[in-house]
Amino acid sequence: MALRAARARARQAVDRGAAQRLPAIRIPNFCSEDELATIDALGAEHARRHGPPVAASPTRPNWTTQYLNADGLARERAPELLDRLVDLATDVDAEHFGGRARASGARARCVELHRCGEGSSLADPMHFDSGSIVTLDVMLDEADAGGVFETLEADGALRPHVFERGDAIVFPSYKYHSVSQIEAGLRRVLVMELWQGDEKRANFRSSIARGDDDELKLGVKEAEAPHEAAWRN
């Protein structure tokens, strides 16, 4: 109950309008082919440890997610790549979004590998990554048709973004974003969110900023940091 109330107070402190006025920044060819292969290897190892990728949501058919941060996998197997992604997100945030990620010592909340097949989409134009500060996407494979990354701008326009294999896109987590329906082929993307909390090891998108997520399942109360308040004016 206390945790639910803390989340509600944090949501009220967020100025989503400020996030909509900020840009999404594309960094072409940020990841090399070797780094993309490393991400694929993390996905294979995650499947070996945790089983096949799980459905992202009942509302997103043919879309699965793996949490590559689970049990410290990304930190264990690809620490240099993980640090490089975190550094890029904090650098872009410092240059374009106000620098809250670096100032708060933000860390990786989740490192997700999304596999999106034909007919899938993230159709809600007002989707955002609640509770995080900055989000970074890396394109592994583009769909043959559709699957366009889009942001809903402050003027109400839905803006499509060029996003090609090896590119990174960095944006404020509270900026509205979506993915158009995949009409042909397969789209695969790495998604990493930074938040004002611990680097998480959960095999899900954690909502507990400090402490062990497994302890929450046993009824141990954990403190949630005010990470959503990062967008307060």
C-alpha cells in the first residue's frame, strides 16, 4: 500500500509536457557488427538459462521480450558494451535533456531484447517508460515493411524516425513513443532504460529502485527512489 502511494505521488510530480518538447536523438552506426553479435549471444544465453522469450503483452501479439539484465547476465558477459550504452545515454541526456541521468547517478533499470514479428506493433501513440529517466534503443534488425519508430511531438504531430541496423536512438523516457505495425519481416531491438536506482538483475521490468526484487515477493518492504520526479520542473 505504501509503495502504491509512493508511485502515485511520483507520477503527479512528472511534467510530461517538458519531455514532449525534447528531441529523440539518433546516433547512426553506434554499434558495430561485433557488438550486435554480442547482443545476439546474450539473447541465446538468456534463453538457455530462462527458457524461450516471453510474450511482451497480451495486447501485442507476436512480440516477445527477453531481459538481458536478468541475474546480471549483461554485466557478466558484456560489461564493456553495457557501460558503453549507459555512457551514451547519459552523454546524450547531458547534452540535450538537462543532465538529470548523470546528476542522479542513473543506472540500467532493464536491458530488453524485443523480437517483433508480422502484425505486431506498439500502437499507443502516448506510450512512455514510466519511472525511468532516459531510454536508449539499438536496432538489430529492421522489418521489411512497417515497424517504424515514431514520437508524438508537442505540436501533436506523429514523427517517424530513421532507425537502421546498428543505430541508437536516445530519448527522455517520458517522451511519447510508438512503433507502427510490422507488415512484413522481423524487427529486433535492444531497449535499455536508465533510472535513479540500482542496476537491476530481475528477469522482468523492476519497479523497486533499491533492494532485491526477490525479497519483494516474500513481502519485504523496499524503498522506491523518487526516480519519476526527475521530470519535475
